[in-house]
Amino acid sequence: MNKHLGGLLLAITLLTSCTGPQRAPSSVMYDDERANRIQEIDVELSRYWNKDWKYNQELFQKGQENAKFRKDLDHAHENWPYVEALLKERNAEINQLSSKLYLREWSGLGPWFEATFRPRLFEKEEVLRIRSMDDFKFGSQQGSFPIEHMFYGTYILRFENDLPVENSPFRDERSNQQKKYLKARLECDGDIIHPGSWIFSGEKQSRVYEFNWYYNRENGQKIRVKFTPRVNYCKFSFRDPDKSSTWTNGLQLVDLGRVSQEWIKLTNQIDICARPDGNFGNDVTAFFWKQDFNYTTCPQTFDKLVNLRDPYVSINQKILALTGSPLSRRDFNKKNPLAELDFSKAPKFDIIWVSSLNFSADFYGMVLSSALRYHGQQGTQIRILVPEVTMTKKDKAILDRLQQGLPNIKVQYYKYVLSDENNGGWFDKFHRVNHTKLIVGHSSTNTKDSFLITGGRNIRDSYIFSDTPFYKAYKYLKNYGDGEEAYVYYDDFEIEIRGYAFVKSVMAQMLSFWMRDPETQRHRSTNINVPKEATADQVMRLRSLPYAAPLVRHITSMPYFDGYQLEKFYIDMIDSAQSELLLTTPYFRPSVAISAALDRAVQRKVKVKIITRIHLAGDGTPKIAEDVNKQGINRHLKNVEIYEWTQPNSIMHSKILVIDKKLSFISSVNMNRRSFIHDTESGVLILHGPTALEMRKEALDYISKGRRITAQEKVGWINSTLIDWGDSLF
């Protein structure tokens, strides 16, 4: 048996067991506490590393060391002794863990060990809102509102009466409109902290709180309640005193930890990832194993990957994953927003995660919301993250209908908030968005039903239909055909991955982001990387693993918070290329540092091919975006093969990166500065030859549908000036 075959057989054997190395029982609890302390330190240090982000970004682009902390946080700064002490303590804790890590006992898959994070972080304010007296009517099917007071340092529930008063008897008198109210009562099995009876009486603690619930649109009343740890259940009741003397509406409030044990596990999960160091070389395999980034899952494998480039296959696979039955091809072709779905084989999920740049009022949005509502009715915890700035009134109405009577479906409208952390300017309130595109289903009942779908597609018809839809018969939908909103077909790409351990790690990541601090965006990384020197035999063993099965990691990015780690990730990835790099990206204006990495790749004789788009008509972006792309093209035209997408009436929107026929990265990331400086992004990194070859085939197909750009593109002088002025925005 030759040496390589022996290493391959050893890898296959190890893949059958994903357990980490054994640790002495007496050290288990101690190591768990050590992991908790490291994460506490990281959260505390994050108060400093995201300050003065522009200065650090400039340093980084100039090739200088990108300090994790602000420029004036040197030895003379008043905070330096505190920060230095935290850094020393963190290094000591990491070294202690490293001394116990034996790579020969670690399979190479999954975390070395898992720990449970115990401290409660940050502040959270949620809203329990009613818009109609049909909401939470006694006798109707409804879920319980999951209160999350056991998961935050401070948790506040705001009660908002958003009923209209136009049809009330007081509609003609402004003073009387402000006095219109419902009667409300909140009763819990433990003490709650609520406003006192009088305006100046402060807060009061009791198990029962009765109040006049004024119409918020007219009165602006803000009822805020906190829950003590003893609260498990509450009953909230309300009625219109003009129409009834008994309670007509209400719902139960339940501690989320009692509703979902999986929520407890996932939101407290810490994955301690072994980070082998040794003579791996400088190729893509070395990059995969040696990277040291927060907000990145440990190496895992997966059971199945499905290519979702075909638009029907893409949406059908989502419906199939959620319902167990396919979407009718007839309904798809007819763009029937009221398509009936078959739930007879629907799997059971603990949690479903959805994040997208859009959740539109059209066929796509309606069909997906129908599938999600079914799971909401079964008690699944559903979390949806979309940007505030991209959601129209009709879009929000779709999500309102999805949530109606189902408080276990919660929606966050992502909105960047200016803080005192020097991490942005006033324009960023409108410019920074959530750009992650993920649908994740987590099932502990049948782990094979767990799935993840990611790529470039958003939840909007323009990502699945090349012809413009007309919805004249549906007033609550966007009638693109009559020009209600710009429409162009996006030729895009996604993948579905099945593999419980990987899906579980990604879900933990996303729930941590959900629980972020609303002002500073600080949130806990779910991984801790522990370095350990690898011997030559251990290096050979780890390098052989992707021959036995695919290896996968998932990364999330909030660049102005995490020290631009996505940019560093891309630079290291590009620097690992030895022979070929293929990239599809609709927007192309790399940062100075990434451009330098592309230059280094060419100098190493790496064949670099990129396809992008110049003409962006219908994209909804300003005309200047075309000149932004031209500037990026002109920068690399001499040493890189750049192609322009030329297929008519469409925009190439896929984000595929394939290196050396071994490594592929499928993500939401555009190759422009906005993705690396402003927007939240995510992606799947796969080390596996057969998968890379499949992704390479797709990338080359995109490139074949473009024209090679051989001459410099003209950039208007006004736009050129604007681009230079707003350099980091594009």
C-alpha cells in the first residue's frame, strides 16, 4: 500500500467518527468556563476594535498593519492598561486550551469540543403589536408569543395598539381620538416590572398589570414591561370597552426556553475549533485549514449538495425542503401567487431562518410565505431578517399577513443605527444593508430534513422569471408589468446543502447575529480558534480529508464591526491560488488590498478570469454604478481576462469563486467595496475537487456568455470625481 493511499484510507476511517479528542473528566467543566471567559473577553474587546474604522481601513488599504484597535489606543491611552490586560488574559486562556489539544485524536471534522455560553448579553426590545380586533381573537387558531427575557441582559416587551381610529365615534375630534383606548390585562406566574399607576410614580413590580391601552397612532403611548427570571407563562387579554365588558382577545406569553430546547442549545453554542499549524504549504488546502477568523464555523462535511442555478429548480427546492412536496410546474409557469402547496409530507422544524435583501409582494414572496406560515402554525420558531430600506409598503404587508396570529414568527427590519463608536457616518444609515441570502431549516426530530440554501438570489420574482409578471388581479402585489417597480431578470446561482452538523453550526451563527446589540451591532462569535502545531503526519492526514468527503465552512461578515475580516479572508484566499482563479460578480471594483492580491496572483502565473456586467439598466442602481464597474475593469484589464455579460435583457448576478479546481466559495459577496466595508455578507467555503469542478463548469458557462473586454472603458469625468470622493461607498 503506498503512502498516499494509506493516508486516504485513514481519512475515510476518521470521517466515520466526528467526535473530538477525549479530555479528562476533571477538565471538562473547567475548559467550558475557560471558553466562556474567552468569549466574554472578545465581547468586551469589541467595544474598542470597531472604533475609528475609517482610519484602520485606510491603513489596511495602504498595506500597513490593520490595528484591531483605534489609532490613539496606544500605551499612553487611558484605556490601554485595561485592553492590554484583557489581551494577555485571552492569550493565556487560549494557550491553556492549546496545551490540552492533541491533533492526533481530532478527526478534522467539527469542533474539538462544544461549550455552553452562559452570560446574558446586550439589550433587546420587542414589540407585541395589534393592527385589528381580529388579531388574537379568543377561539381562533393562534400561537404563543415567545418572550426572550432569559437570553438578554435586559429584555423589554413593548405593547403597541396600532388600531386605526378612523371608524370610531370620536373620529371628528382630535382630543377624543387621543383618549380612545382598549382595556388590557397582563397576568404572569412571576413578577413583572411595569409602569406605575401615575405618570410620576415610576416602575412597579407585581404579577398582574392592568392598563388602558391607548391607540398608538393618535396617543403615542409606550407601554414597556420587563420580566423577572421567575416568569414562565403570562396571559395577556384585551377588549374594546365600548363593545364588550368581558375579555374578547388575548394570547399566551411563554418563556422561549420552555417552548424550544433547541433555541437554548443553539443560542448558547460555542464551537472550539482546532486550528492546525504546520508545513501545509501555501495552497488552497493550507488556506482552508490554517485560517484564523471569528464568525466562521469549524470544518464540517455534508451529505448532499444540489445545484440550484435553474430558476424553477431553485424555488422548487425551497418549497420541497419546507413542504416535502414539489411546487407545481403549472403554477410556476402561470405565476400563480395563490398556488396550493401540499403539506402532507412536510417535515418538522425547530427553527427556520430566512434572510434576504428583498421579501417582495409577488409570486415568490407569496409562495414562500405560504410555506413558512404552515410551519408557524405548527409552532416552529421562524426568524426573518430583511433591510428596512428595501421593503415597500406592499412588501411589509406580505410579512404582516404571514405573522398574523402567529407571534412565533418574528421579523427584524435591519437598519444601521449611528452610535458613538466612530463606526460610520449619517449616510450609512441608508447605505448599509443586510445582504446575506440564506434559508435554513433546523430539525432535531429528523436531522436529515435540516437544510441550508444560499447564494446570490433574493426573494423577488426578478430572480426566477425572465419575462415581466403582471398582477393586475392582485392589488396587494407589485404589478411589475405596468411599471410599478423596475424589473430586470437576474441570472443567478444558489446551492442547497444537507448535513445536520453543518446546518446546526450555521443556524447558531445566524441566531447570534439576530441577538446582536441593536446600537453597536456587537454580537458573539460562535467559534473560538485554538492553534496547535501539526506534525508532518498530521498535516498529511488533514490534507487527505477532502479526497474522502467534501469539507465545508461558513463565514459571516459585518465589516465595520469585525475588523474587515471578509477582506482579509478574500486576500488570503486569492493568495492561495496556484494555477487558476475564476470569478463571477455583477459588481467589480475591488479594494486596493484585494486588487494587490489579484496582481500577486498574476505574477505567480495564475490564470485569472472574471465575468461582470457594465450595463446595469433595470437594476435599480444609479447610473454611476456602471462607471464604478468600468473603473474596476480598467484597473485590471492589462493582466486579467475580464468578460462582460452580454445576454440581452438580463443581469448576471451570481457570486461564484473557484480556485485551482479544488476550492469554491458560493456567497452573497460582490467584488466591490460596499460588500467589504458596509454590508453584512455570508458565504460557504468548500474544499472538494468534484464540487469545485461542478462550480467551475458553471463559472465557465457564465464566462462563455460574455465578450472579452480588450480596451479601456470610458468613465465620465463627473462620475470619476464622484467615485473618488465617495471611494469607500462603491
